[in-house]
Amino acid sequence: MSDIITKEQIRQPENLVYTKTKLLTDKALSYCPGCGHGTAHRIVMEVIEELGAQANTIGIAPVGCSVLAYEFMNIDMQQAAHGRAPALATAVKRLMPEKYVFTYQGDGDLAAIGTAETIHACNRGENITIIFINNGIYGMTGGQMAPTTLPNMKASTCPYGRDVKTMGNPLKITELIAQLPGVHYVTRQAVHTPGNVRRTKKAVRKAFDLQKENKGLTFVEIVSNCNSGWKMTPVQSNKWMEENMFPFYPLGDIKVDGQLVK
Amino acid sequence: MKELRLMKGNEAVAEAAIRAGCDGYFGYPITPQSEVMEYLMAERPHETSGMIVLQAESEVAAINMVYGGASCGKKVMTSSSSPGISLKQEGISYIAGAELPCLIVNVVRGGPGLGTIQPSQSDYFQSTKGGGHGDYRLLVLAPASVQEMADFADLGFELAFKYRNPVLILSDGVIGQMMEKVELKPHKPRFTDEEIRTNTPWATYGKTPDRERNIITSLDLDSHKQEDHVTHLAEKYKAMEENEVRYEEFQCEDAEYLIVAYGSSARISQKAVNIARAKGIKVGLLRPITLFPFPKKPLLNLSKQVKGILSVEMSLGQMVEDVKLAVECKVKVEHFGRYGGIIPTPDEVVAALEQKIIGG
């Protein structure tokens, strides 16, 4: 059957249109199929590769689904206690100001247990980049309510839906930190379509470039899906995200050049 | 020429840290140790040695800044007092688990809870038995003078890097606040980038092509590997017990009775020994300088010579348990202490010796 291309033929250099960045290891991702984390990892590592900054970047992994980010990101990394990544990053950047320093954190890590570390690193205007993955749920521990869980959204610790009267409203921490003078660039993006991937990559690149210029803290939120935690198929979860998450967490720039976007 | 100064204990440890080539201090105010950060901020070491000083938003953040800095192979430290040290326990456990060198200073005040701002020694268990979660130990140095507050900064960093383990200076409100003459050591330069690459090849200073990436973590989801890791930690603690025991004996040669005391209790007990000897009581003092590793062997040796041992601590009796274990209960061991911020007088110590050990 000569018209069928074999695996070996596909792998010929002339057929190669895309390759995985060398800054991602060959370790199989621990994320659920359909999850946005893998794409977000790839974007951050591609940006660091394009900057030629493997030797000059220190990443801080959080606690949560991306606790093992250091298994996949082929750079020097530190794994922080839950919520404390911005504190580690603060010290790393202060002690080695010539390095790129970033944290990679989920919503529970950044907006619940680590709220103080997040806000104060932002307020001090640390020259670091925070990559914030917001999927509105605790994925790693099995789908509990997160600070960013939407009103009436179900999770294992709010099985009848988030009752804002007793459980509080979702915390729009990105809008909150955007108010702080130390924060220079804040944007909210997604990674579920090719167009969004391109925009997110541009945003991450911009954040790292601004870090190089010592402009202050740069913050990229990525609204993402958690098909396992939301108990949906990947396709359903992306649709649900567009219909429910995006109206509450609208995509786009929130602060540019130190100025809030109207 | 000797460089002598009259300083508070808190100031001495701060000045000595600059001179030890410390790269970064991260702290949060709390009485009775706030002078450590106040002194460093006033000195502006960033303009001389390049050391950075940062006031964090909490003790939790401060110890995690230490975690981040230590991960880079830098000489970093924090200081606090009891309630703040409790908050730091999470970070200390991570630092011990990830095997990072750092210096922590606890200027102890009375507890539990918010307790009192007056001196105490009631954090002995927390300091020597782990403190946070998991199987780990800190190497604990107990200064009994302002001079030792200064000396233990450099020694603490040296031991921290030797063992890749956090070192705790367990001081108290007396030693932190009192002023004494201090001889300061000359300035040591901070580590160069080259020294960090050579001496701490595990550090995260940026992955270069000549090596695999460096990862600082305390996580291992494979329990067999985690057990191996904890076994490795245990071997390290054993090596500390073999190599790092430090203590001082005072009038022990002919002693029939023994007082064991550390920190400011040792200073008070030294006076008590003199008073008791003037009364004809042959008593000596053993002062543990390292609380972990604890001076078990010298205590066991002295237990064969003395009729009874009094453990003097500003607590309900914490170190006394280690004294009993060290002497294998072969001789009478009693505890005497004041607590809640009250400092015992030498006369009270002598009276306790007479009642609990000699008369008891």
C-alpha cells in the first residue's frame, strides 16, 4: 500500500513543519488529556528558547496540578510551598537581578493560600513574571472549590453549586493586582484555540521583555479548562469555558505600560 | 588590631552576618528581635558588601524568600521570635527537605500563643525535635553571650553549607536585648558566581549547557525514593552528632552535683555555681552550646561522677528530657525553671539545687 505514509516517512526532515522546543523535556506530561497546562508550558518554554535564555532563567513551580512543572521544563527550577512561589521569586530576582525569574501558579495557589505573597510581590513591583493558570477549580486534589470557582458552579466541596452568600464570590485577583502601582503589565488570555495560543505567546514574550527592562511585575493570566474537574469531555469543557468563564473573566489586556486599559 | 564594640545581641548577629558575607536577609518585625532588621536597614550593606535586606509581608513570606535565595546557593538568613518562628515552620520543613543551607535566628519570648515579649526558653522542643512536619533536624546553636551571637552567625553559615541543612541560632530575649562588649571578625567577601558554581553545584543559578537542569524540591511521589531521601537525611544528622557537638564545662573537675543549662540560663547558673561553692557545695555546670546535636557523651561521663543533676531552663522543663536520656536515668535528674517571661535568680537556682537534688 504505497499511498499510505509510514511513521518513518512522516519523520523525514522535509515533512517537519513543527518541533517541540528543546526546553521541554521528553518526559510524558502528567496532565489529563485535553488540559490546557501542556500548551501553557510549551508557550512559556518556547518564549525562553526564543530569548536564548535557558541559562538565565529560574522558574518557580507551585503546589497543584503543575507541582511537577520542573519535570517538564528544561531549566533550573525551584518547587515552592503552596502559595509561596512569589516569595521565592522575590528573593531569586533580588539576589540575581540579571536573570529572568517567573512563577507558574494555579488559582488555588495564587488566589487563595498565596494571596498575601501574590499581592505583596505585586505591590513591591518585583521584576518577575507571574504566569497564572485559572481554571476555577482545584484539579490536583480532585475538583474542590477554588477562589475563582464561578457562582453556582459545582465542585466537590460545593456539590450543590457555589453559594456566594455562604462561600463568597469568585475573586478577580487579576483585576485586583492590576490596581497596584508596582504592576506594569497585566493581561488575560486563553490557550484553547490556535489564535488564542498565538496571542498568549505574544503576551508571555512581552512580559519577559518588560522584565528584562526592569519595568516591574508582569502578570499573564491564562483562563483554562479542567475537563476532569469539571467532569466534561475536553471539547465540552472548552465550550463551557467560552460560555461561562470568559463572560466572568473577559480576555484581553487589563494593564499596559503601567496604565489600566479602559 | 581588635575591633571591639558595645552592642546588643540582636545588633551583634546582624553585624556579624554582614561580615560573614551574607547575601540576603529577609525578616518581619517582632519583639524582642526587631533590632536585627533595624540594624541591617540602617547599615545599608547593599552599598558595601552588596547584601540585600528586605522586609517581607509576613514571617511566612520571609522564610520562603530564604528558601528561594538558598536554592540559588546564596548565604541567606532570617530572624524572628517565637510566634514568628512558629509561622516559619512550614518553610523550615521545606528547606530541610530540599537540603538547603540557611541561617535562622530565634530570639525566644514566652509562649504559648502571643504569650509575652519577655525572655523565655520554651521553644526547645520546637527547635531540637524538628518543629515543622516530617522527619528532620536543625543544627541548633545556643549563644550565652553577645559575643556568641556574633560568632555563631559565621559558624552557623559554615555549618549550614557543610551539611546543606538549616542552622538555628536559639537565642532568647535576654541575649538579644542585653549589651556586652563584642570583638568583631574581619569582613569575609560574599561568594562569587564562580564559587557558587564550584561549591554548590546543585544550586539553581541558570541551566548551562555543561550540566543537567538543577531542581530544588522536597517532593517525591515515589515513596521508596522518599524513604531513601529521609534515610540520607538521617545519615547527615548522625554525622552532625559525631562531629559537631559543642559544649562548655565550668567547675566540673571535682563536682559532686551538676547543673545543665544553656543560653541565658547558663549565665545565671554560672553565678549560682559560684554562690553554691562559697557555701561548700561542690557543683559544676555543663553548658550545651549545640542543642542538636546534644552533648550526650560528656553528660553520660559526668553522670558517673555526680550524685544528681539539675536542668535549669526558662520553661516547664524541655531540655531535661534530653538530659535524662543522655544519662540513661542512672542518676537523679530534676528540672528547675521559671517561665512565662520570668527570669530565675542565681539564688533561686541554688535553692532548687539544695531542695531538689541535695536534700531531695
